Amino acid sequence: MRRAYFKNNWIAAALVAPQLLIIFVFFYWPTAQALYWAFTLEQPWGGGNQWVGLENFQAIVEDEYYWNSVMVSIIFAFFSTLLSMGMALVLAIAADRQLNGYKFYRVGLIWPYAVAAPAVGLAFRFIFNPSAGLLSHLNQIWPGIWDPIMNGDHALAMVIFAGAWKQVAYNFIFFLAGLQAIPRSLTEASAMDGAGVLRRVRDIQLPLLAPTAFFLLVINITDSFTDSFGIVDTMTAGGPARATDLMVFKIYEDGFRGLDYSGAAAQSIILMLLVMVLTFFQFRYIERRVHYT
């Protein structure tokens, strides 16, 4: 196989330049600006920056509302990841077994991943509406049993279900690919030895899916902290009483509505560090239990 090479370096530079420009404009430059604003005081209506050191971070640490957003974000990340990966695994096992109609819902389950987060939020906002949605029938039978407008726990559960549903399709694709990569000879041999469906799943398929599950765990937790703004904004706007005020939404609220640009920048730095710590923890301690074959 012949190797391709460029006689002129400017051709290679021209091909790489657009991607480098995108990375610089949409990643490195905003990150550098956020770092600068986090240690300075940005005036709401302009007028320059004043160096304040760690005062922005000190104000965040002393803000009880911020710690509430941290706790809400952790709860959302844990339960949305658990639900999305659990549902995707069950659906992938069903598709891999080629049950009746598996081709139809195998294709159908991939489509939701293409739906934007605000659209998901609008759809679930209608579904979980206590007076006009599908769950309104519960309130007709048991009045007041479901009210995400006034009950913070109900609102958080609603957001968790929407976030989990959005990620099911992504997880399903990887779980199904992992299952189909397992040699059929292994499952067929265990079936001939008398192992039932659940026994084959527990002793053969799940251990071999460990690398895939670990990868999805990292992706889902990262995504739940950074890509949940659209769902919260369209469904609850952080309410009621800050019950769904996730960290990424609070950054938007404080920065664009509260005009606290420096505080929002400091929060974004903390969020980035938190995601990095969680990712390090997963690779440092959880990956030890993953066996690659």
C-alpha cells in the first residue's frame, strides 16, 4: 500500500486550517476568555475588567444556591445515567435476540438521538403536564398525585426522565454493537450446556460488555453535566424553587440574565474541573474492574 504525501506543505496546511480555526474559535478562545473573566470583575455594561483574584470563586463557595445546583446536578447525572444505560441495555439485548419486530424498533430506537434537547423538553413538558398531558389521567383518579409545576421532586423526576430518554438511543447503538461483536459460538455453547437466557446474559454477555459499559458511563456522566441546558430551559426553567437548577443552567441564568459575567465564568471553570475530576475518578478506580478481551 503506497503512502500519500504532499509535495507542497501549504496544501496540508490548507486542509488542516479550517478544523484548527473551528477548534480555536469555539473552544480555546472561549476557554481563555472564561479563565480571564473568572479572575476579574467584568462590568455588566462594559467599562473594562478589574483584577479581583479569587473573589469570584469565594463568592460562589459561600452561595447556598450554588451548592444546591451542585447537588441537583449530581442527582440528575446519577439517575439519568442509570436509567438511560439500563433501558438501552435491555432494548439492545432484545434486539440482539432477534425477537419479533426487532428490525423495526432497532431502527426506530436510533432516531431519538437526532432530536434536539429543546424539542425533547417540549415533548416531555406536554407528556408530564398535570392538567393536559398524558399523566393528567392520574390526577383525575388521584387528585394532586402529580404536580411538577409546584412540587420540586416531581419536576426533577420529569427532567431526569427526559434526559435519560434522550440518551437511550446513543447507548443502544453501542450496546447493540458490543453484543453483536460477541462470538455466537459462546452463547450457543452455553445454551447447549443448558444455560437459560438470563444466565447467558449474566455470565457471558455482561462481562464482555464491560468495556462498552465503561465508555458509555464516562460519556453519559459528562453529557449529563454539560448538555442538559436545553431540557431544563424548555421544561422547568430551573424551578420550582430551584429544584431543577442544574449547574449548566445556573451559569446561563447568572451570566445572561443576572449579568454576572465574572461569576458565571468562575462557575464554568468549576464545572469543567468537576467533570475532569469525575472522569479521572472513573478511569482511576472504575476501569480497574473492566477486563478487556
